[in-house]
Amino acid sequence: MSEPIWLVLPTYNEKENLESIAAAISKQLELAAPGSWNILVVDDNSPDGTGAIADRLSVASEGKIKVLHRAGKEGLGRAYVAGFKYALAQGAQKVIQMDADFSHDPADIPRLLEASQTADVVIGSRYVSGGVVLDWGTTRRVLSRGGCRYASTILGAEVSDLTGGFKCLKASALEAIDLDTVKAEGYVFQIEVTYRAMLQGLKIVEVPIVFRDRLAGTSKMSSRIAIEAMWSVLSLRRRTEAEMRPTPRITPEEASRN
């Protein structure tokens, strides 16, 4: 049997997409890891009834789809951290994260899993050779691509798509990242996770994907959110490097002198 794979799917007002995206994801996970997968829907008390749809899907899937209900909307980062911790507690060996709006194609899941055989973190990348972004206007393209380049320069990261939200992470990578100290609550969460993996010397691989605008529902991204996320990068490097700096080992001889 394949190693346990969990896919974490945060939702907020995704009633138009959840049923179809869950079906498409289930199909691809079963192809890639027959019988050894689960989907975890992390719903932030969506007022449109997304959580109730998730519960119905869980029953229909005989438990292959799990639901984590949270009290309210606390930010994308908090939702992912809660989902990652839940999956790890259930024995996940690999965790996939993706959007619920079909901007990430479920058909790419097997490619990310294949790349994870030799990498700790795999990013479904819009900005490596072969990656494509469809349906976006000029302003959003410039904000996204420019934001990635800006963050890469500030952090010294050789990653083309630092803000990418389609990832496959090994359990060992999530443990090395130290989820309890991840601070980002919004879209800068994507940057922080990848940056922490880089600081730990983990192997990061980017796999080209075709990224599309959402099929239904309303986007949570705006120019204001994107700009605020980029401002956050200024403090991210200093804070994260300080938190993840290895603690110097004190020898018994040194301790006796103190």
C-alpha cells in the first residue's frame, strides 16, 4: 500500500465549487495512491453553507473526505496550519495543499506526488519554464509576478513561485518547518512556508502548472491584500531567521565554567 497522503483544502464560501473539486481530487488521488489517501476540508464557518456540503460529502465518501470546522475566518495561514497538524496527527506522510476553486488543476496532483519521491517540498509553479497563467488581467499578472520576484530578492530565495499555493510537502518537511511558530495568517503564509523549508536546507522542486482563474464564486485576493503581503516580507526574513537559528550546543566543560 502507498504511504498515507492527505490533501488539505481550506474553504470559505465555496459552495459552487466544493462538490465538483472534491470529486476531481478524489479521482486523481485514487489513481496516484489507490486506497491510501484522504481529503481534509478545513471550513471557516462559511456563511453560504459550504461546511454543510462538506459534511454531506464526508458521509457519502465513507470517511475518505474529512471535515475540520473552525469557528470563524482567521486567515488562510491559520486554516492551513490547523489542517496540516490534523493530517500529521492522523499519520500523513505527504500533505498536499491547493485551492478549492479549480485555479489549481487536480490532474496535476500525480505529477506533484511523483516529484516528491526525490524532493521534500514540491511547488506547482506558474513561473518556471512550462508554467502558464490564464484568464488574469495585466494588473493582477504584474502584482503576482512582481511580488514573487520582490520576495525572492528580499529573502535570497532561488524559487520562482514563492507565492504559489499548490504544494506537496513531506511530513518530515512540515515537522522541520515548525508549524507552531509560523506567524503568517494571509497569503504571505505561502512565502513563509517555502522560506522556512529553504532555511532548513530542504530540497525544493518546482513543477510547471497551468494556473487558471476560479471557475465560480468570488476571489479573496485583491490588490490591497497583495500589497500588504509584500510589505510583510520586509519583516519576515529577520523574524524567521532568528526563530530558526540553531541553538548553540553547550559542552559539559563549557557548562561547568558558567
